Amino acid sequence: MAIREIPVRTLGELLDRCTPAEPDARTGRRRDTGVYRGAFDASRPLLTSLDRLGGVDPPHTKARLEAHVLRNFVRYARPHVDPAMAAGDWEHLVMAQHYGVPTRLLDWTYSPLVAAHFATRDTRRRDGHAPAVWRLDWQRVHETFGFPPLALLTQELDRMLPGDEPMTPWRLFDGCEGRPFACLVEPPTLDARIAVQAASFTLCSDKSRPFDAFLAEHGLEGALTKFVIVGDEVSRLRDQLDMVGFDERRLFPDLDGVAAALRRYYA
């Protein structure tokens, strides 16, 4: 089964496509249960920041450096971190990803509008490649790998991940024996950006291939949908996002966000 690709031309069309056709049997509401990720190039696989560290054309993963990267982040971040903000190794991993350190985590959001913002920040055409919004049916992934239909918190990972002993990032990095898995993780609110962007992460046991290839190997291609923004309509959809307030100034509520919004607007 191939990953579904659905063309979209407007913000309204994207939202309509993301809304379930049938209401929930219990609540009667058409509430979406997916998470979303924006990509400036629909043709690229789902690569983590650790994958991209080695280059993406073609991907040359530097996954062997994973433990070294996190170890040095923990070492050098200590003077800048309130001890209450990093209560354990999993929160250090989430914090590293949040601040741009290469990790095996993959960023997602509960909002298709936030994902559309990241897909269209640069409206210039790049060799004809169209941006896209990926959707992941994470509850289907959880069902396949034996997790509850709830996103996992960082404090739950050590006991919820497969293995005879409590799982830690270091054991995961070492390739400890255990069945393959992928799950959705809800990060602690480290700062306002996490909250306003409705952020979440996927964590996968496999760091040797893109996330979409891992899902395909486990028969989960159907858990992914790719909404491809038609090239001629990218600028219009970008303008629609600005009209409803999904821009850098609101999604990055600090001076960096104000500056980024002004740079893009006046460019």
C-alpha cells in the first residue's frame, strides 16, 4: 500500500480533508486524532534532525554519533537549565530536540495550521518541489506496537517502552535487544513555544532509515497521509495563514519570532 497523496489548494480545503467524514460514535463530534508535520519538499522522506546531520541528498545518517551528541548537550547545557526543567534523561533528549540539537525525535503538531506554516515559510519554488503537510494516525501506530491510545509523557517512557529492564535513552542508543516500536511523546512545556505550537514528537527504535520507511516495513503506510500543496497556490495559502494569525510572531512568542515575521513579510 502506497502512502496517500492528496493535493490541496487552500487552507479551507486542507482543514476539510483533515476533518473526519463520520462523527465519533461516543461524542458525536468530528474530532481529528492525527498529528501533522510541515515539509517544504513533498518528495523527501521523513528524516530526523539526526538523519539530516549527515546530508539529505542522499541521506547519510550520522546515527552512530547520537550518544555523543546528547552527552555533550547535557554537559554544556547544565549552567543554562533550571534543574526543575530537566527531571531525567528523557527530558534532556526532548530539550535537546526543542533547541535544535540533532536527535532521533521527529517534530509533529496537533494543528494542521501550524504544520502548514512550517511547510510554507519559504514560498519560493525550489526546483519545482511542492511543500506538503504530513498527517500521522498515531493511534493506529500505538495499536500496532502495543501502546495505549494516549500520547506518552516523558516520565512514562522508561516503563512503557519494550524491554526486560527500564528503558533509557542510553540503552536505546546502544541498540539494546527488544522489539521494534514507534510512539508519540508529549513533551513538558519547556517554554511558550511548545504550548502555542501544540508540539509533540515521535520516537522510533530504528535510526537506520527514514520514519516513513520504518512504518512501511511494519505495514503502516496507511497511517500516513501527505497533503501536497499545489505549487501555484503556495503563496495564496501562505497569505491565508497570515490572515488567520498563524505566523512567526504568534508561533514564536518572543523577539526572534517578531523579527522572523518581519523578515518574511518584507521579503
